[in-house]
Amino acid sequence: MDLVVNGVEHALDLDPRTTLLDALREHLHLTGAKKGCDHGQCGACTVLLDGRRVNSCLILAISQQGVPVTTVEGLGTEREPHPVQQGFLDHDGFQCGYCTPGQICSAVGMLDEVARGWPSAVTRDGDDGPLDDAEIRERMSGNLCRCGAYANIVPAIAQAAGR
Amino acid sequence: MTAVTERAVGAPLGRIEGPAKVTGAARYAAEYPVENLAHAWVIQSPVARGTLDGVVVDPTTEDKDLLAVLWHGNAPRLEESDDPELAVLQSARISYRGQALALVVARTPEAARRAAQVIRLEITEEPHDALLTADHPGLYTPEQVNPAFPAVTESGDVAGAFAAAPVTVDVTYRTPALHNNPMEPHATIAVWSGDDLVLYDSNQHPPGVAAAVGAVLGLPAERVHVITEHVGGGFGSKGTARPNAVLAALGARVVGRPVKLVLPRQALFSMVGYRTPTIQRIRLAAERDGTLTAIDHEAVEQTSRLYEFAEQTTVATRHMYAAPHRRTGHRLVRLDVPTPRWMRAPGEAPGMLGLECAMDELAERLGLDPIELRVRNEPRVEPESGVPFSSRHYLDCLREGAERFGWADRDPQPRRRREGAWWVGTGVAGATYPTMAQPSTARVRALPDGRYEVAVAATDIGTGARTILTQIAADELGVGVGRVHVRIGDSTLPMASVAGGSSGSASWGWAVTGACRALRESGSEEAVYDSTEEVQRQEKEGKHAYGAHFAEVRVDADTGEVRVSRLFGMYAVGRVLNPRTARSQFISGMTMGLGMALHEEGVLDPATGDWVNHDLAEYHVPAHADVESIEADWLDERDRAVNPMGSKGIGEIGIVGSPAAIVNAVWHATGVRVRDLPVRLDKLLPHLG
Amino acid sequence: MRTFGYAPADDVASAVSLLATAPGGTYLAGGTNLVDLMKLGVATPDVLVDINRLPLHEVTRLPGGGLRIGAGVRNSELAAHPEVRRSYPVLSQALLAGASGQLRNMATTGGNLLQRTRCRYFMDATKPCNKRAPGSGCPARTGDHRNLAVLGASEHCVATHPSDMAVALAALGATVRVAGPDGERDIPVTELHRLPGDTPQVDTVLRHGELITSVDLPELEVARVSAYRKARDRASYAFAVGSVAAAVHAEDGVVHDVRLAFGAVAHRPWRAYAAEQALLGRPATRDSFLAAADAELAAAEPLRDNAFKVTLIRNLVAATLARLTGAGR
């Protein structure tokens, strides 16, 4: 099985039942993507699959051979963080940190969706203004944070969005 | 050496581990690369009461990767434990649905999970009783409530005061079972090396876990090495060793290789503790001017057959308001349910919901502003103990908070403000949390490169402990924070207390302060300080943090859906050590308070004894879209009596009173008093007309 | 999760023939529901025919008007499609009201239709459930059913269909195109899902091996003024406790055309024909809207804890139609 993660190709011998999340965590030791619920109900496992944010816990690795996967480890480094990572640092957008990589990957994918002009449930027709707080909150609702850092995550993302 | 002019404590220093957390480099318990690792899965009881008579592995479905199936029929024997829930796989007795009955160990996680699904349990089921009711025949008064308060207190003539009072309130508030649900599930990797055991474990107290796991395995604590570098939240559910740590150790012992056990989310609802449901009757008696003459607050709660955990639900009522005649009590019933344990502000969170909603109802009855009602009942000393408060700025929080929130223009009448499809209202409630410290030991070493290593077996569960201890040490050593390296999260470091009771900074900071001072005074290269004696000498009564919560809600007139437009907390919590992480702690508690008010409920199915909504799709915690505006600020409070830093605990006070503020605001918006949480649309809809 | 054979298919014919020879198999599309249920041991397929590579990812105009939505089109793409947003706003809104950004990027049109109930007994393999284990009983009737059916349920099953998208499609009168071992057929979306009756284990009229290839939307003038309104237990990322898809055309204060469907109330997305009939030619007022809702909801048979849904749907109908027609409260 060939997985392409953060630009690196890996040949793996996996049980077909292995999810993308378990392939990353258990086999490639890329533990940035987290297992919070294992059922697509919390968003902690969010990665970018071909640039789109997805729940890696509900994806079978075997079905994604050759598809580029980006995890939080592929976004930035401690020395050179991605603007979204920097936003989270600047606004204390996390506490325990366990949902954080998923939040960050989700935000990166979400900003791309906004750039494509994709609407959300709170988008009003003809609304082309800047990404407001209500939009960020709705679009990020697939990422639960039990520490309740939401009020800090919103400005973190707004900063990364250049607002 | 350059002079240090700025003090670190009080500065908004960013989290030390922040860069590691945002890049995915921070390692949590299940993430350590270990050679030859096997994977475990727990088989939980599908019945609430009965006996496990056998475990059958069907050879036709047996997986080639299956290594072992442990149950009471074959598991190694354990020593007695203070915590019967750590005596895993030792007995046929089934005490609750979800109890760990067997452990599957396999080469892969996929094989372990599948084996757990097909292995057949032979169970003799017995009738069970899992439903808490206010008149349950099994109700009794426990000897004490958590951690060591008397279950009942009474002073004056409560009955007489109620008979004589011109105005009374007699209401019953109910809170459901609530589940901690930290984002990181409880997890352990157990690695044996001879008779030494290494546990990579997610918990709030590494030395406690080492001691507890050591005790059941018959090992001295020093042979159990618990590594807990980063913890994905706990909220009380990781305060002590949970069954996962013992199960992983047993599994690893039997299969002769390291074992990883990550509890599935669903298991967190039953295996690691939860907040008991409560049925609280609150009676208030007052003069017409609002002066309370009597307070009576009694809570009915549940515990398990295995273990008595009695939450201190009405203890906050003992010191909140003045009244000459007063009574508080707790009644408990043992049911065929998992053992309730600590969840963020155990006692205060549900208890202050009842008290602060009842106060709002009294204010309505009296035609008095709810803040003014509280002003008129401010005690000068602790009403029950008579001990003076070390500091109490509750009324200042109410007044300053009211100013900031914009309380003054409020129409006291409910159901007056309509904005489009929404009914809009505001509410207020008080907050309090005890200020505690526990004995801890810290060590500081001067390193050859000019830095200092500070070591204490504390944990940072997201509170900012690592950062705050760095700041405290820097100031005590008179150096910049860059020269301090704090080591925590390891049971082999000097003994620290639990990350619980909002006491971490106080307890560990006290020890760190002592060690740094000793180093400076002695001029040596290493100093160790044990705070036990000083902490034990301290007066325990009269020490509390206070706050006031203000909520603005809107209720959809068509659907009954509730949204919290604004939530504001004003606190008096002693000295704030790091305003950045402190603010995050406050809004964190308030966000969980929002969930408690509107969303969270373990839905018990009495027929199965199970919380049927045991996952994050059905047990709703607040999502991003639920949190519109949450803000917190604090007064400049000095309190030298509490600890050397002058700080009070802040991790829990945000969930105390914030649910009541929201519930009171819902009443103000709609005129409907919802007295059983959570305030969901189905409870409002029939009354919105 | 049971182990399975994995068979990726490149075209519809090979997908259908692969599954035709695998009686215990199923199709794998976005996986958001299937993989979830496999982990829970609720779904136990022994073969997965992966249909993600099938050329079913386009939204195209139908020659006679209307849109053909490939079954593999992701929910997020469909919601963002300019023609959908313009001509069928109710569908875009329904999609955006469902799940999360991540799940919408994975979930497909066909898979969304075929997702299974969220009934808490169905989802837990250790409990009885007639839908999962026929004959084992329905504990929901006397147990937890706050979010279960008030319309069209049976003594054997009170499950609801959880999809938001399907409610909009029901209102729009979409057609599901299916390919199977015996050829192709069209099924009105309102007839795709069954009522539970005494065989609640059968969710839909699809036969084994049949594959949804597209969903066709008719050209529908009334759909231009349409909306989806969903009530739920938190502000986002939660299944509906009640929802309404509505499209209406009113002129001079009179209803000339109307489409209504309800969600989270029945074993299938509930097209409210009786309500539509009651509204045609009536004044576009709140009173008519409520009367229309009552006409539909007269058949409701609520259980102990879900009678609120009747009030909720009634209010949602009135509020949504009032907004669409500009009628006052």
C-alpha cells in the first residue's frame, strides 16, 4: 500500500481495515492527527486529503493510495510555523492541545473553501464581505474543543486570514 | 549577569509547550514509539447487574493476530485496592453496564477490536436498578461528602424560620449525569522490564497513578514509572489511576510485550467517572426587604454498588449567603451504575446551579433586582464556621460585572424583549470555588550552562502549569524565564499533588517557591523543598475565590432553540499569575458551563442501565457555533493568607454559576423556569405559544 | 470491524457486477456512515466495492431542464454549486445544515441518501433492535425515543432517517437513478425509503447490488423561492430534531404552488402532500400555514417523549413559509 504523506511516499503493509488515521499514528508515527472519538464526531483527526479537510478516522487507508495527505506536521515547524499555527500561538487558541492539530488542519482547509467561494450555513446570498466571526464559528464547528478555547480560536483564524 | 527588572509572574507569557502543540510534536500517552507493541481492547459489560460465568472465543472467528483474552477466570490476581474499580478482571460480579469484563490483546488494533466484538460472554443477568429518584427507598445519608465534609449541617431553627417568613421559595432543580469527555481518551502504554513497569499514561497525577497501580500489582510505587508529558484534558476524570492503566499493565504482563490500551470514546461514559445526577430541593425564607432568614438545600445523588462517592453538592451553600437559620444535606443511593467521580467543580457546579437559580426566583418573588438581593445577604464571616474570609470581593464582582455587562437598563419583567424571531433576556449568578493547596515537593538545580532545572511531578492538563511554574521560578531565582527549564509529567520527579481542585499552581508553586528560595539562600547547586509542614499549618476555612457571571440569551420563538449571545465573567481570584492562560481558564470553564446549561446530558435508559447517547454525536458538548461571545476579567485582589504567590485556583470557577446565569436569562427571555437541565428546546416549546 | 475484501471499481458496470457476486458485500463511497457502523460492528460487510473512482462526480444540466447530480458528488461541492444555489436554494441549505465541513467533503450524494438511522439502539450492537437484528425487539418505544419518529412508525421500529439533504430532495421531487444487475431504473426519491412496517431491517427499495448513479432534479420554478430550516440541540454539527424543506410560490397573497417535506420525524424524509394540498389556493398567511401543517400532522402518533416534534414541525412550517412569502407572523 502506498501512502503519500507530507510529500513523502511510504510503502506499507497494512490490514485493509486500517484507517488513514491509524496508518498515520500507528505505522508512520505521525501522531499529530489525534484520535478523539474515532467516529467522525470530534474533528481531532482532521487532515488534508488532496487539499481538502477530512476526518481521517473514517477513511480506509487502502482507498487513498497515492492521494496526497497533509498532516499538521506538514504545515509548518516550530521555527517556521504556518500562519494558522502562528495565529493559535498568538491568541492562546488551545489549552490541552489535543484538538489543536485537527483545528489547525481544519482551518487551513476551511480558508481554502472560503477562497473558492463555498458558502456555509450562515452565508447570506451575495455576501462577499470578509470572513466574519459567525462564518468562522459555523465553518469550524466540526472541530470540538472540550477545553473551550473557541473564543480564542476565532481570532487566531481571523489573523491567519489576514483580517 | 544582567539585572532582571521585569517580573515574570503577572506577565502574559505564551505557553512553553505551545510550539510543540501546534505542530503536532507534543507527545500524548498513546503516542510513544515502542518496539514490539501489542494492542488491547476492553470488553465491557452489556448488562447492569449479574455475573460473568464464562468467556468463549469461537475458534472459527479467532484471528491469527489474537494474543490473549483476559477475564476473571484467567487474569493474574491483584492486591486489594482503595479503589475497587482498579480490581479489574478479579471477580464474576457485574456491578454496572460498561464495566470492564475482559481484555483482548492482539498484534494489531484492528484485530483487537474485532475480537472484542465476536467473543461471547456467558452472563447470568439479574434485575437491576439504575434510576435515581427523589423518593428512592434506598436513600441514605453518607457519613461525609467529598472530600471530607460533613454530609449534613444545621444551625438555628430552620422550620420555625420558614413558618414565620413572609416570603419563601421552595423549588427543586435537577441536573443530569454529566460526562467529562476530555478530548484525549484515557490511554496507557504499559512496558515491563523485569519487575519494573513503565506506564505512558494520560492522567492528572503521575505519582498517584504510580502508587495506585503499584499497590494493585503488589509493587512499591518506585518500581512504577509513570510518564505523563502532555495530557489532552481530564476535568477530573484523570485524577486517579483509571482501569485502563491496570488493564494495560496486566495485558503486557501476560503477553510478555508492551501493550497499548486506548479507551474508545464510548467507554469514557462509564469507565472513568462522571458527574452524578442531582435532585436538589432549595428552600429560601426571606423578609420582604430580601434579607434571608433561612436557607435549606438538600441534594439527592447516586453512587455505585462498588464504591461510595458522595458529591459535595450543597457545600458551597454553607458559605455563600448570610442567614441565621440554615441547613444543608446530602442523600445518596447505591444503584447499579458506574461510580460517579470528580468532574470540574464537583459540588459547586451543580450546587450553585440550584442555589443561584433559587435566588433568582426569590428576587422575582420579591420584586428585587437579583444583584441587590445578593448585596443584602452578604455575610461578614463564613456563616457556618464563623471564620473570617481571607478575602471576599463577591459584591465587587457583581457590581463591576454589572457595569461592564450593561445590567443597569434591564427591565426586570420577563418576556419583554423581542428581536425578530427571538425572545431576548439576561441573567446573573454568583460563582465561588474553594482556595486550596496541597503538599508538594520541588527540586531546583543550577545547571552548568547558567540555566536552572526545576523539577516537580506535576502535570499540565491544559491549565498552563508548565508556563506558570516557569514564571514563578524565574522570579524567585531572579532570572529571566528563558533560563528556567521546568520538568513535570513524570512520577520519578519530586512528589507533587494532583492537578485537581484548582490547586495546582498554589500547591506546586508553593514548593517551587520554597525550593528556589532555599537555593538562593544556601548558595548551593541544588535545593529541594517540601511544603507539607507549611501547608498543613495553614488555616483551611474562609478561603475562597469568587465571581459573578452574566448571560444574555435569545430563544427562538418558533423552535425554542437557545443561543447565548454574551457570557461575561468577573472574578476575584487573588493574584493572577499569567493573565493569558488565566483568561483561557475562565472562558474554558464558562464554555463548559454553557454546555451544562444547554446541551449536556447523559441520557439514562433505565431498562438497560446505560447512557444511550454515549458518544460525541449524541452527547452534545458546545461546538464553535454555540460560543458567540465569552469574555472574562478580574479584579485586582491581594490575599497574602492563601499561599506565597497570593493566587487562588481558577480552573473550575468558570463552570460555577455560569449555568445558572444562562438558565436565569432564559427565564428572563421567556418567562419559563426550566428546572431540569439541560434547557433544551422541547422543554421551552410548549410554553412559547 | 470484520475483515473484508477490498475491490475498487473503475466503472458502473464493473462495480455492479463485483457486488452482484458478493452477497455479503456493499459499496464504499464517502464512508462517513459505513466505516462508522463497521467499527461499531453494526455493519459487517465481507466485501467493499469502492465506487469512489466511478465517473459520477459531475453535476450536469439535463436536456429537458433540471440537473443531474452524479452520485459521487461530494456534499460540499453540491452545496456550493452555483446552479444549485440559484435554482434550488433549499438543497444547498439542507446540505450546509448537515454534519461538518470535513464530513461534507467526504460524504457523497448517493451515500447521504443511504445513511442509516441514528437511533441509539440501532447504533449499539449490544442492544436489541429490530432494524439491526430482526426479531430482537424495539426498546426505543418505551426507552429513549425523544428524537425518533412521530409519523409512519410501526410497533417494530420508530427510527428516523437522519439526512437533511434527502428532505430537500423529497420536497423537490427528485428522481434517483439506479443501476443494477438487472439494468437501470428510476425511483422517485420519495419512494426510495420505506416505512418500517414489520420489516424495519430494510431501509430502502434498492435490491442487493443496485447502485445509485445519479439524482435528477426536475426543472422547478417554485424551487427558486425555497428554504431549509433545521432545529437541533446545538447550534451546529448536530442531527436535526425537526426540519422543514419548503418551496412556495405565492401571488397576490395566494399560494399557487408549494412543496413541503419534513425531516427527523419518520423512517423516510416525509413529503407533506396533505399539507401541500391544504395550502393550494389558500391565502399566504400564518393561519393557513398552520392549518396546512395540522392537516399533515393529524396522522402523527407521538410517543411518550417526542410529542414536542409535532409543535416544532408546525412552527417550522409556519415560520419558513412566512419568511418565503413575506407574510407577517
